[in-house]
Amino acid sequence: MGSTEIPVPVPSPESSAVNEGPAAAAPAADSKPKKKICCACPDTKRLRDECIVEHGESACTKWIEAHKRCLRAEGFKV
């Protein structure tokens, strides 16, 4: 029984250029939020939640809008 060698493919320069395709698309992914919405803007979220608990939603539009602005700045569509 003789031994047979199986050729191992060697990546060529052309194949490595193909792999750069997803890396080139990375800037498009940067426009996507990097955090979950529940973890974004903890300061405005806390102020908004405390105000709603103490005074009711209708009295806290200032904090609600501030939190929405913060979320939009983080890339969320709210």
C-alpha cells in the first residue's frame, strides 16, 4: 500500500483580495448601533424613568425627549 499525498491548497494573492470584500463593507456597518437599546444612554434613561415613576409620564416630556435624542445620536431609530 503506497502513500498518496493530498495537495494542500495555498492561498493565492487573488483569493486574499476577495477576503477583503467584507472588510470594505465595515464602514457601512458602523452606522448600525453598537449597543443594545436597553444599554444605550443610561443617564437619560435613569432620569426619564425616575421622573415617570414620581410624576407620571405627562409631566416628564422633557426627559423623554432628551432620552430619545440621545438614542438617535447613538444610531437608533426611535
